[in-house]
Amino acid sequence: MKKNIRPKLYTLSTCVHCKATKRFLKEHGIDYDYVDVDLLEGEEEEKIRDEVVKVSGGFRFPTIVVGKKVIVGFYEDKLRKALGL
């Protein structure tokens, strides 16, 4: 794995693709940060929604940020490549 890369995930708590992404990272021993956007409220929710749109160009999940690379959706091949697996 590439050094010092800690993916950031924007997810929904009920999204099967989001759960698959978290499971994939866990299975590969990769620490990651995530936020379940649907569990936020008020100003925090607005701020994170704006972040998702800014980094991904839309409001789709999961949105995965690995360094400067953004992957929208769970694509194992793209995730492997971005993480150097």
C-alpha cells in the first residue's frame, strides 16, 4: 500500500455499496475516515453535503478520496489502483 494514504469516505449508513467499500478497506487492513452523511443534521450536514459536491461533482455515494484521487462508487479495481494494492 502507498505510504501515509488514509482514504476519506463520504457514505450513507444504508448504502450497500458504501458498506462494501468499508468492508473492502477493513479486509485489507486499511485505516480510513468516514462520515455517514445521512446521519448528520443542521449546519454540519450542509457543510459535508457541500464538500461531497465539491470533490465529486455530484451527490453520489460512496465518494472516496484517496490522496488527490476521487472515486465515486465502489469499484474495487479503481480502489486497488489508488491504494497501490
